[in-house]
Amino acid sequence: MPIVVQKYGGSSVADAAGIKRVAQRIVATKKAGNDVVVVVSAMGDTTDELRDLAEEVTPLPPPRELDMLLTAGERISMALVAMAIAQLGYKARSFTGSQAGVITDSAHGKAKIIDITPGRIEAAIGDGAIAIVAGFQGVSQDTKDVTTLGRGASDTTAVALAAALGAKVCEIYSDVDGVFTADPRLVKTARKLDRISTEEMLEMAACGAKILHLRCVEYARRYHMPIHVRSSFSQKEGTWIVPENNEGEAVEQAIIAGVAHDRSEAKITVVGVPDKVGEAARIFEALAAAEINIDMVVQNISAAATGRTDISFTLPRTDGQTAMTALARIQSEVGYDKLLYDDQIGKVSLIGAGMRSHPGITAKFFAALASAGVNIEMISTSEIRISVVVDEGQVPAAVQATHTAFDLDANEVEAVVYGGTGR
Ligand code: ASP
Ligand code: MG
């Protein structure tokens, strides 16, 4: 029997009614002649609530214990989904990430999957049962401790399992009908995409589109696993994430896939860095040693009079203090003047494989921002993406203006946000 892996997000299993609705869908897929493996997220905002609770107990929860706490969220939903399926007369068995064979490294809070040994899942489906797996967690190969894969990483669990099981498709269910040309919470006239290439989806996810976890798209690309993103609240066909179009299809492809935005980053400027060989390396080595992922980097031309330059970069806001501390430690060694920290920024990105072959996209993007009165603080590009950093408060205006300038607006509102608190 073909295997279908389905992942249900927190808003799809937010309450008992949601869990029963999801169970119906799962059973329908099984009845249609598939073996079904389900990955669930924690109910609603449970993960955030558990985090808040930990912070009430201590400002700095030990990472091992925080992982132990957060993984409890998915254990609750997996057991309840299995019960709801049993109630419908079908066999279901739930498994923690560890039981499902999700083997990771030992980086608590951001563990990477290093292997999947889904023996128990295979045995369960061989037995005619539906397997329910707790998302976003695994077990460390070295320490045998329970780990989490990072916020939103149940998607990654699902695609990784789908690849390991040789599934025919990985369906990701959330509270919107698919991937939209912009976040429908921000742009009412966002349009649903019927399909998008994995390379475009990678850029969208990397630029803050929360619909899919970045690593899940990387996995899908590496293992050629088709992903179908859709809503658990409707029967509508969603968005297919498909391998890159071949040349024949490129003609049909829209120039722009969408506009993504991200309000989770901060900007640090290292002011007055001596313009000498090796200074940038020293700065970024210090950040790498602190395990901080850098996004955009901009270095100004050095001022002739002083022989000094400024280096700005963006990074996750949650790593802001760690980065400032790591940089402060090397101030005398590098000899820079001072550090500036700004967390009131947002990143707006325009993404589309068609921009490779269409001139003028950058000019049009910047003109749209200008007419919306948005000032650009930083710019970075890839072959199929242009990103700008702007003031956080101007993100909605920047996204809307860009969406309109590139004719992405739908004639009538088609985006429905079925659930979720947007947290
Ligand atoms: N429950 C986890 C989170 O909220 C994982 C997930 O939803 O994918 O981040
Ligand atoms: Mg979640």
C-alpha cells in the first residue's frame, strides 16, 4: 500500500473538536487505500505556554529540561489523536520522536536529525495500524537525552519520516489553504499558489514565510519528496511544492512567486572596525563560536580619513544578547569603537525564479517601497530573491505596496485564516 504522511499543526488540533475532525480525515485517507503515518504538533499555543511557564520558574531554563518540558506538548496531542481514531473503529498507535527512531545530535532546542530508524512505525503500519508520531523531537545519539528540533519543526519531522518511509507524498495541514503570495494575515488580497518550486519555497521559508519550516523544504528537495500544503479545515486542494520546473515549463511560470516578511530579526552594527585583513573573520568567528546564525551582512566602504569601516549584520532577535556579549569580549582584540543594537527592524523579500531572466525587478521593487514612504536600511540578493531591511513598523505597508506593484493582488479575497491565534 502507498504510504501517506500527514502533519497536523497546532491550530488543527487545538481542542477536542479539532482532534476529532483531524481523526476523520486520517481515517478517510486510510479508507482510500493508504497506509497513514501522522505527525502532530502540540495543541494550539501549548509550546508557547510551556515556555512561558518555564520562564516563570527561572529566567534561564537548563536546555535539557526545557526540551523535556516542550516535548510533552506533542505527547498530549499524539495520544488524543490516537484515541480519537480508535473511537472511529480504527487501530492507532502513538510514538514519541525517540520511539519513532528520530535520532539527532545533542544541540538542545535546535537539534539536527542525523538518522531515522522507523522500525516501530513500519511494524505498526505492517500491523494495519495508523502511526501517530510526536513532531519536533528526537533523541540524541550521544547523550540519549530527549531533544527538540527548533520551533515549527514538526514539518521537518514529517518530511524526514516521509523520506525514510518512502512515502508517496507528505501532506502538511495548517489553518490556511496553502502557500500564498503573501501572509494572508497581512495582505487580505493574497492569492493562493497552486504550485511553487522547491527553490522558491526555500527562499520563502528562509525569509520568514511561516507556512513551512525551512529545514523541511531542504529535506524535501534533497529527497525529492513532494509536499502538499493544505488546510485541515477545508477540502480544497492546497499548494504543491514541486521540484524545479524544467525548461519547457519555465515559460508558464510567474515571474514573482510572492512577498515574504520577517519580524524576528535584529541588526547589530560594529562601528569603527579597523580596515585590515582578518578583522571580519575575527568578528564572525566569535559569532560562530557562540552558534549564532547570521543572515544579511553589509560592510561600508572605509572612510579614507580614518581607515575604519562599519559592519552591520542581521541575526535572530533571540540571539541578540548572546551576540552582543560575544562581540564585547573581542572589542580590544579587534579594536572597534562601539556596538549598536536595533531590534525594531523587519525584513521584506521579493521571491521569484523568473527574476533571473527579467530585468527591472529591483527597480520596480524599490520604487514601490519609495512610493509607500518606506526607507531601506539594508539590501541583499540571491539569484531569485531581493531582500530589504526596513523599520519594523513599516513592514505591513512595504509588503502591501510590493504585492500590489507586482500585480499579485487577487480580485476578490480568497485567503481564509481558519484558526490559530497567530502567536
Ligand atoms: N509545537 C512546536 C512549536 O510550536 C513544533 C511545531 O509546531 O512544529 O514550535
Ligand atoms: Mg506550533
